[in-house]
Amino acid sequence: MHIPFCPNPRCRYHHHKPACAGDVFRPYGSYATAAHGVVTRYRCRECKRTFSRQTFRVDYYTKRRISYREVTKRLVSCESQRAIARALGISHASVRNRIARQARQDIARLLELLPLATCKEPFVADGLESFCYAQDFPTHYTVLAGSKSQFLYGFTYATLRRKGRMTAAQKRRCKRLKPVYQRIVAPLSESFTALCEQLVRLCAEAAADRIVQDTDEHPAYRRAISAHPVLSAWRRCERYVHRTTSSKLPRTAANPLFAANYLDREIRKDLHEHARETVCFARNAPASLERFVVYAAYHNFEKRYRINQPPTDTTTHGEVAGIPREEIRAVTHRYRRTRAFASKLPLWGVFEEVWFRKAPTAFKTTPEYLPKHCKAA
Ligand SMILES: [Zn+2]
């Protein structure tokens, strides 16, 4: 097997390719496994670290082979994790584990392919409201979509305070939850500012000369845009335009917010945890974000652009956003075979938050468990 690099992030052959890999990474015995057959071990001549061919595979450290495609296909078809476990004859923990692995492969895929989008269409930003742990902890996914492609360019996540109509008992309970809210709630404008950062980064990479962004009339959006230094500067030189539309207008294809409304509908229909009145709601914020990333990559690079297009037409939302089909195929193929390493990726913003499981969950005060396959090596 070809060894691409040393898995030790502190070794010089982690970041620099050796002239002759065969000289640096020497075979160092082997071991038999029930799931993956005989696995050859190697040792790095430089740092003396030993590793195996499995170190570079998505199935690193697993004891059983499970199809990632099958798990993803079922997850994005509104199946609950327990239903997937029952259908595949595996445990619920195995399903969670494979979704977490797939999420990291998909982060790598998104980070590599997002900069290839041409950003020549107006952007639409809006929020999707759900909840995590209990309805007292509403969550807000702010999504950034392409108005023509419905490509999901970016998203942010925030936990909000419970609002809206409540009974007297619910009001009393929310009052008692104040210390929990203080720990996990972030203002919506902060979450929207992070989304603006993603927009600026994308447009700077694509050298987009005119950026149009549609949102509804939420005052937090306007505040975040006015306070953003780059967007304000771009607005002054007419490179950036912010348009607002009332959220009360009919949600038709002619609505400027159609792309966000469409994504809202698709996510609610495809991910069981976001369906109305679901009993399969999210219990853990980092795990919910991992499922969202898996859905984002599936929506962008695998799902057909329109269900009514002929079956032979496999155009995806990513292709409509200007990403070449060959690039999508090559990157997807690579990340189905080889494991993504945190130390090899330019992780930032929400991607870093998902990878290192940083999102806070109500009543959880201890650090989230970070499995070995999530670490650099
Ligand atoms: Zn090494």
C-alpha cells in the first residue's frame, strides 16, 4: 500500500512528502483482524512512530465493516438512527459512530469543493428553527444558499432562549433555566455575523465582483451586516447589496427567499430530527451538527438538482453552483477511500466547531467525548 505521510503531526514527514516513501516508512510486522483481514504495520524512520494501513482508512479503529453509503442514504431519507440500526442489524452506537466518521469526511469534502463555486448568483440567508434536548432549548441553523442553485454555501448554529406563547408553568421553568441559558445561549446576531464571515471568505476566494444577499426583515440580520467591517466596506463601494423581503410573503418559487425556504422544507422532510412533532429530536448538539454536515454534503454533491429531471441527468446542486463535475467526483471518491486528518485540513469556523464537537448541549457540563479517529492522529 502507498503510505501518503507519517500520521504523527509532530514529524516532519507529516507535512512534507519524503522523496522515497518506501525508505522512510518501513514494514513493521502485521496483525490479523476479523473485519479487515491481515493488516500490515509500518514504522516511520524519522519519528519511530508505528502505524498501519488502517490508519489512513475511514474505517480506522473499527471492528466491523458497515456501508457508509447505506447509513447516509437512510439518514437523509428521514430514518431515525434506531431505525437504521434495526434495518442494518447493528447497534445504535455503531450508527452514531459511522455518522460521526462520515461527517468528518464530508467536512473535508466541503472544505475542498466550496472554494470552487463561482459565487455568481445572489445569496439567500435565513434560519431553520429546531430544538435540542427539550423544547426549552430552541436551536437556530442559519443557512446560506444560492438563489439559483439552492447550493448550501454555509451554515451556523446557535441555541436560543425559548420564546413564543408559554403556559404559566413553562414560564416558571424557563426562569429556573436561566443559569443554563447563560452558559449555552448565543445571540442570533453573533451567529449571523459568523455566516457573514463565511460569505466574505467564499466571495474573496471566488473573486466575485458583485454580491447580492437576500434575507427577511429580521433586525438581527441588519445589525450584523451593518457591524461587519468587510461587508460595510463592500457596500460603500457598491460591491455588496443587501435586500430584504417580508417573511410573510407566499413561499413560492418567485419569492426572493425561495432557496432558503426550499432548503428549510427539504431539511425538515429529509432529516427526522427536524420534522415537526418528531419524537426523534436531537439530544446532543455536536451529534446533531454532524448529521447536518452529512446532509449538507449529500444535498450539495449527491442529490439531484431537480427530482423531475430525467433519470439520466445526474446534475447536482454543486454543479449548478459552478463546481466542475469531475472535481466533485474525484474529491468524493478520494474521501470515500481515505481518512481525512484534522491536521491536514484548513479547519475554521463552524467546520472546526463540528469537528472538535464544541457546540454546547443543555445540562452537559463535561467536555464532549472526542473519539480517537477525530483527533489529528
Ligand atoms: Zn514520522
